[in-house]
Amino acid sequence: MHAHAAIQICLSAYDTAVLENPDGEKVEGHTLVIKPGIEHRLFPNSKIMLVFVEPHSAFGQYLLRELDGDIGKLPSEIADSIDMNGPLEAALDDVFALLGILRTAVDPRLVQALWHLKKSAADRYFSEAAASVGLSAPRLRALAKEQLGVPLTKLLAWHQLNRAAKELAGGASLADAAYAAGYADQAHFTRSMRSLVGVTPKEARRPLI
């Protein structure tokens, strides 16, 4: 069981994928969606693509409004525009074009503060980022939880993990990826990835070798 700080879309080309919550309840389908911060386990088939959507993005806000429950399926107007017969990595191309007209409803102060906080998650920087948009640090944290559905600290941990994942994809060793992303050590990197993604960095790196 693990929980993402982003919205996850599971596209399954052949057999249905299955998502299970901590109570053992399961949802299966070809276009599954799970809200941020919701613990789950994924049982994929042999061909699946995972797409992670930032909750403060226009697409993310749309999904949070339209999703019925914590784990569900893509809205039909989106699912119907997905071509599951072509290359899976191109399945969402038309969707992204369609959603280009969307605008996020997230407070612009929060969006600006997130841009600052992607640089550093230090407690000192929380106060600086909040002050730069006219908010206190507690109000910034509360606003993030209210509008994005996850604590701000978890969202920043997700961004840190994303930096490390990009280093791994670029050929860095586990230790070098951990250092580049700002983790205390490789063990810290491993604990964070297991908590946020459900696999260890070693397991995630295996397909890249």
C-alpha cells in the first residue's frame, strides 16, 4: 500500500487493471483514476501506463471535480477520446489537446508559492515562500490541503522524488540520484519512494538498465 501526492491515471491496454484500497475494496477498468493522498495497491496487467497529474494543474482540478469517489474511472468525455488501440504512450495526446482550454481554479498565491517551494523544502523557505505571496506559513499549508487534497509537505516530497527519478532515468547511480535530489542518504531516498510509489529505487531502476 502506498499513496501519491499527485493524481494517478492508470491506462491498461489489454486486460483491466485493478486498484485496491486498505479495506480490500477493488475497482477495475482500462482508465482508472485515484485521488492524491489515497492509499492503494495496484494490480496491473502486462501493458499499462501510469500518468501522474499535479493536483494544482488545470487537468488535475478538472479530475478532482469530476471523479466520483477516491478511486474511480476517467470521466466518459475524456475516456471516449482515448485511443487504446494505438501506442499506449500516445493515448493521451488528444486528451491534452482537448484540455488545453481549461484554466485552473487554484488560488494563484498557492501556485506561485509552489513554484518557489520546488527549489527547497526547508522550514525556513516555507516562511519565505508564504511571505512572498502575502500569506503566513500556516495559512499556506492550510490552503494547500484545502485545494489540493494533500499536505504541502507531501507534495514537496513528491517533487523531490520526481527529481531523483529523473536522475535515475538519466543513468545516475542510486546514491548519486539521492544526493542530487537532496536526500540525506540513499536509505532516505528508498523510504520515500516506497512510501510514495510502492517500490524501491532499486526496483524502479531495474527496467532502465
